[in-house]
Amino acid sequence: MGIALGRARPVNLDDTGTLTIEFEPGASNAFSFFQSPENMNALQEILQEETDNILKARVQKVQERKPVPPPSPAAQYDMADAKPAAAGNYNSLLKESCIALVVDEFKGTIVTVQETQADQKNN
């Protein structure tokens, strides 16, 4: 029983004294062990003897989650083709929340802004 419970974790104790135990996705055998009424009753008896607030137990499996695909790689620019943008005060860029967040996170300042060839063609 202890080996089977090693693949689980308590996730909830409700007001009626029912303890919910959740088994990790790969723990099918451990989960199946507690599908037997004898094993489940033995677990409940132990919990009742050792605690004052657990009257019943129930088991469930963790829902397997689909893996999240990795993010697409960031666009790559050839910095050799980049040239400094027009000199000026770059504080206006901080009005964009994404830029402000990065600058704040790294405790930095905007020193220069460079245009790529694509930016130059659009201008």
C-alpha cells in the first residue's frame, strides 16, 4: 500500500471528511490497487485510526495534459545590415507596454535603436 501511495498526493479534504488522493499520470498500477474494495477499505481504516478528521478517502487520476508546443523561434536579423535609427530621445518608446516591461525588468535604459533593411524599405 505504501508503494502505491508513493505515486499519489492528497489534493483535497472536504467538509464531510473525505480525502481526495490524486495519482500521477503514469501510476496506473498504483491507481488500480485502490480500485479493489478491500484495499480502499484498508486505507480508510488506517486514515480513521491515525487522524481525527478523515472519515473517507477517494482516489482519482491526474488528467494527462497535452504537451505545449515550443514557441516558434524569434525572427533573426542580420545585425551587420542594421544601422542606427535617427538620433533622438527614445523615452517615447517606453509608452509601449512591452518595451517598458523589458526595460524595467532588466533595470536598463534605451541607448540606441537600430533599423533593419525591412524597416528601411517601409520608410
